[in-house]
Amino acid sequence: MAEEAILGFLQNNEQITDSGQFSAEFNLDHNEVVNVIKSLHGFRYIDVQDIKKETWVLTDEGKKYAAEGSPEVQLFLAVPEEGSISKDELQKKLAPSVFKIGCSQAGKNKWVEMGKQVSRKVKHVEDKVKGQLLQIQEGKESDKDSINSLKARKLIVPQIWKGYSVKKGPNYAPERKKVATDLTRENLQNWKELEFKEYNFEAKGAPLEAGHLHALLKVRKQFKDIFVQMGFEEMPTNNFVESSFWNFDALFQPQQHPARDSHDTFFLKVPSTTRTLPEDYVEKVKRVHETGGYGSRGYNYDWKREEANKNLLRTHTTAVSSRMLYALAQKPFVPKKYFSIDRVFRNEAVDRTHLAEFHQIEGLICDRGLTLGDLIGVLKDFFSRLGMSKLRFKPAYNPYTEPSMEIFSYHEGLGKWVEIGNSGMFRPEMLLPMGLPEDVRVIAWGLSLERPTMILYGIDNIRDLFGHKVDLDLIKRNPICRIGI
Ligand SMILES: N[C@@H](Cc1ccccc1)C(=O)O
């Protein structure tokens, strides 16, 4: 229908100036006309030019008044011709919004006298608003004043109308020839008899159903790149199961510490204990817990080997750092910069911001004579590479670091300071039993991977990001969000 009309019209006329008017004249649906135009254009039967116009369409409220009359007229008609009606009575007769708007408009128009009693001030009124709305609904031109007043009352909104002007194209013919579009076996065998559709190099093609990287993986890669640029080596983190010894004891975390409770930590049933620990070192750790040494008073309690042997799911990647530092201490000293990004587990109540497992990012530098100033300098360098240059530090407590500092950053988007990590200098009670030289200091910090990822991707429920309820669509659609420069 539309195709015949367009090709037929162009046979006798130079052009279709406006596909909208054309559709109205020939009583065709404009959407259908547009589809045909696109298809004919694809085969170059026609040349086209876009037309964009601003038109007005009725809002839901506007449509209601176009059908039922404006609120002011509805209100006027509800007031008796003679005498008056009480305001309460009038209110009962009308919908609440019609009453409210009707009162103010009919009052403004001086159609009614508004008091406790309401009465008419004029004999007849004309529903201009309804008339104007109908005119717009029918696609007729309206004057500026009515457009402005309807717009102010939110009864109409602008809409961009898109159409085309159309001329004959290089392949124009009054009737469309059937062309072959696919390179099938049959089409290739009959190629001499067939005409093939021209190849469209501009066509978008079918969207690819490819794999998509999870947001956490993308952000992890960025963190990894930053560490590598700063000269850090990655620690091996492939052991989710760890002994309490490396997770807690080696970190000078006393055996009565609440984090070592099964309410906070997942302990393993099978195998419930570790097989081997370095005995000499265990002895030194026991001593520093019980009686101190290296300038420390220790905790003064009975340190139990069975407690240290218990297997658990590591609660922080600092367990890996303690293994690595111990290994480092067994050889002639060389300074090191280490990092890791991997999973840790905590026995937590799950809510919008907590899961029982998450990822920790951890960095440490081990060298002679490091100071708190070095730690602050490294943190400023590290976080500025993430685009966070406004930092604040708050004194904090960790059993294994002294001093310890929580790290806060000013988040421009959220307009407030947010906690982004934890840091500190490992205690001598931790480093000296390992056998590291006395002047070696270790500065370290840790943060979660989930938190910056949620901020970057605007996700407010961690369960949408990770776990069995993860939103697969989000993974498909998520863009590359760059942190830093
Ligand atoms: N292990 C700490 C982070 C941390 C790492 C290194 C030094 C200080 C703190 C945590 O779980 O929050």
C-alpha cells in the first residue's frame, strides 16, 4: 500500500516534501510509511532527507480534560445556576484534583464567588482549554499564548516529530524488483538470472552474543595495573583455607580475640587442623604472645597450639602477607613491594552491603627504616592514581599494626567523606619473631574491591553484584568505568 503510493507518487511528481503530510493525504499510517521509506532507501530506489519538527502532545492529564472538560468548567457546572452551594458539598461532587484546580482557575477567571458558599458570577462559560487541547490532539496549529498556558499547566509536552522528504534515487523504478539478499547455495547457482542487493557497508550488523567481563574483574584489573606500575609483585593467594596460625597468631592477634569466634570466622570441619607449621617460629610466636620480648610485654595468657592449628577460611589476605614476610625473613634481606587481590570470608549476616565473602586488595612495602611518613606518601600516591586525591587519616586499632590508620577519601559524587581502607605499620611483635632484621619496617594497607566497584557502577545492593542473585543483565550492559587518569 504505502510502497505503491510512494513509488507511484514519485513517477508523476518531483518529490514528497513531507512524509507526514503525505501520509495524511493518502490516509496511511506514518510509521508504516517511514518503514517503507527506509527499506526503499536501502535499495536506493529513493533519496531521502530528514525532517525534524517540534510538535506538542497531550499529557495524561491533558487527555483527561480533552475528554471530560477542564476542571474549571467542571467546577462551574457543578455550581447551581441560581443560589449557591456550600464548599463542602461542592467538594463531594468532584474528584479531589478537579476540585482543587477548578477552584483556583474558576476563581482566577472570576466565574464564581468563592467563600464558605460558592455561587456563579457569570451566566455562561466557554471551555477554551478543552478546545485548545482538542486542537492539539488533532494535530492542528495553535497560537503561542495557548501553547504557553497549556505548557505551564503541564497539559502538553513537546515532542520531536521525525519524518522525511523523498526524491527518486539512482535505482528508482515505479515497481520494486525482487532482489536476492542472501548468498545461499541456490542463489549462487542461479546468479545469472538474479539481481543481488547491494552490500551495505554502513549496516550495523547483528549484535554479537559474546562473553562479558564482570564489573569486579574490570576494577580488579585496574587495581592490578596500578600496583604493577608502582613496582609491586603479586603474592600467591590460591589458598582460601588457612590455619589460624597464619591468619591470626603470626599477626599477634590473641587467641581470645572476638574475631576468632565462630560467629565471625568460618572454621573447617574436615580437615579441621593444619598438618605442618614451622616449629621454631611457632615457638617464638607462642613466647611473644605469652610473655612478650623485643621490647613488648606480650598478652600474658596461656597460648594453645590446638587453637593455632585450627583450619579456617581466611578472614583477610593479611594471612598471605604474614606467610610471605616469614618466607622473606628466611633469606638474606632484600626489600620487597607486594600486593594481592583475592577472596576472603567472614561469618557475617548478609545485607545490602555485606556478604559472607568479598575481595580484599592488599599492599605492603618491606624495607629498612620506613616511617609513618612513607606510609602516608605511598597511600597518597596509590589513591591519587585512582582519582582520589583528597585523603584523611584517622587513628585506628589493629592487633598487628601500630600505628594504624583508617583511610577516608572525599567522594565528589556523593559529596561526603567515605571510608576507603585500613592501614598501618606491622608491629615488632610480628616482624621480629619471623627473623627480619631489626631496622626493617613494613607498611601495609587493605581495602575491599566491592566498595569502589559499587561506587563506580552505581550499585547500591551488593547482592546485585555478587552471588547467586547477581543481575546478569547488569554484567552485559555495564560500561568500562575508568578510575583515575
Ligand atoms: N587486614 C586488614 C586490612 C589491613 C591490611 C594491612 C594493614 C592494616 C590493615 C582488614 O582486614 O581490614
